[in-house]
Amino acid sequence: MLLLHVSDTHLGANKPSKLKEREVDFYDAFNEVMEIAIREHVDAVIHAGDFFDEPKPTPQVYLYAYRALRKLKEHGIDFLVIAGQHDQPRASQLPPLRVLGEMGLLKLLAQDYPETHIVKIRGEELGIVAIPYISPVKIEEYLKNIRVPDTNKRILIAHLLLKELSIPSAHASLAELSADKYNYVALGDYHLRYETLYRGVPIAYTGSTEALDVLEALSDKYTALVDLSNREVRVNWVKLSSPRKWIRIEARNFKDFFDNISKIVFEKYSKPPILYVTLKGKQSDLEIRRVRDYVNNMISEKKILIGRVEVEKEEESGVVTKSVLFEGTSSFTSTLDQVVYSVLGDKEIAEIVLTLLKSSENREDVKLIVNRILEDERIVNKIRRLVSTR
């Protein structure tokens, strides 16, 4: 029996910058996983939670999930999934995974509490204990009542954080999960690849399929082929090629930044990467402006999708602080700034209007801006000319 383990696909996510291109990146990664499953002739795909990014997916997210899962079903491959916290509606609404389950595209093993199943896959029985996301303060009671299936092949699928990761708010240890009672333990919720052995049993987080932030992007993305054919379970890692690359540069000044950026061959990337620049220490306005303008130019030339420049300073107290100076995108989606500049055709007036729009919740700020306009005869004349030509 050959399984493909995946988790944290977060379909519908569009981080950073809420771009359509980023949303498509998550679809691309999921589609690659489906292609791997078909190519490797797996018997089933097991998904360890956070299939969606939001518990109320938009119609387009549903449509994409439908198309991808239908392709898998046409090849006779089962899709077994548990709910992560992102798949669990807070109110009494229909869980999104249940909708896809009703359509016959997947088997939802556990939504709100642990469940035990014996699933027939290509004529073979597979015992599964499925643990969806449960609050760390409640999980201990649930673990006491878990029934391990009496089958030759048994796996545990869980969406939780192991105490062995040394992360705050962890859920349970491998001992508390009785991990040695299974042939394989498939985990989700931790967004980086992690594997270990517990009394000879392979334990694995495959991580997210696409990075949601710069820290996740420091590692490659994977899915895992799990071969249960023999007594000794074999896990083969398959690196994904579709995730967009992130580039992180730390520099002391413009020259330092330029030396680093000049070594990068942007033509080798299949998608324009995301660039994060951190300027360390005290910076002059000139140095900051040179870096910002260079990054902005790269965005204009579409060498990068997103460019972000931040300054990192160490205060006298020893506390390190970061402040974002600039973040821009080469997305085709127009921003508010772009729309206002385009409509008004005058930079000075556009900046005043944008300030008015962005501070409109504060009446005093609005009054100050309006008074400033009325007191400046030059700007009033500009507005008159603008109105007369429209």
C-alpha cells in the first residue's frame, strides 16, 4: 500500500500582500501534489489538516479544489482528510470539507473530535485514528478515549503540535499519542518539514506546501511517499518545484545590499521571487532611499513580485526593533494609490486626496487637510483647472 502524505495546503491564502498571484501559488503547489500522486500511482492521499486557509472559502476556492480533487478521483485515488483549525467554522456553519465530502470528492475522517476508521483501499484494510485540531487545553481528555483499530496496517493522522518541537502551546507528546501503536504517524499544523523515529515508528510533518511568511520560505517544500507494503515502513520525500522562491538579504548599507543582489541570477526563477531586505544599524536617509529606489525599480521591471525594505535597530535598552519602510508589488491589480494617481493626473493633488481618504475616520484630521487645501490658492487653482477639463 502506497500513500502520499501532505498537509497545510491553505487553499485560498494570498500572503503576503493579498495578491491574486499569491493565491494562485497555493493552487499551483496543491496541483503539483495531485500530479505526484497520479504519477506515483499511490493508493490514497492522506491530508493532515488545514486544507483551506479560511473556514468560509470563496466560490473560486471551492471551484479550484473541486477541479483538483476530481482529477484525482478520475484516477481512482482516494483522498482522506482531517480538519485543521482553518477548516473549522467558529459558528454553527457547514464545515467546508463536509461540502466536498458530500460531493464524493474526499472522505472526511474527523472534523471536531477524534475518530477511528477502518478504510478499504484497493481491497486492503487500513486502520486509521484521525485527530483533528483540538485546543491544547482539551486534547488530554480526548486522547484517553481513543480506540486503536485492530488491523495489520495502522496509521495516526493528527493536526497538532508535538511537545518534542519545544513550541509554546504544544498539544501532546509522542508518548501521550501512543505513537508506537501505529506503523506511521502523519502530522500537520507545523509548517516546516520534520521527521523522527519513535520506538521504530516513522513520525513526519511534511510542512506547508507553499510559504506563508519569510521564515517558512527558508526551507524547501515537500510531500512524502509512505510505503506500507512491507513490515518496515519506508518514507521517501519528494521536493516540490512549484513554490515561489523568497530572497532574504541583510545589509549594512547600499553597497552591501548591491553586492548581494548583484550575485542573484533572476532569470533562473520560474516565477518572479519575493525579496525581503533588512538594513541593519543606523542608516542615513540617502542610503535608505537608494535601496528603496533600487527595489522599486526591480518591481517595475518585474524581476520580483514583491519587494519589502525594513530597518532593524538596536535600542539603548538592548531591544531590537524592526520598522517597514517600503513594500511594493508588481501585481497587475491596481492599488488605491495607483487608481487615484491615474484618475487625477496630478501627483500633488493625488497625495492630498489619498491622505484624506486614508484618515477619513478622524474628523479632526479631515478638517485640517481641507483647511490646508482652502488656504493654498495654488492648489485651489489646480483643482479648478482639473475640474474644468473633466
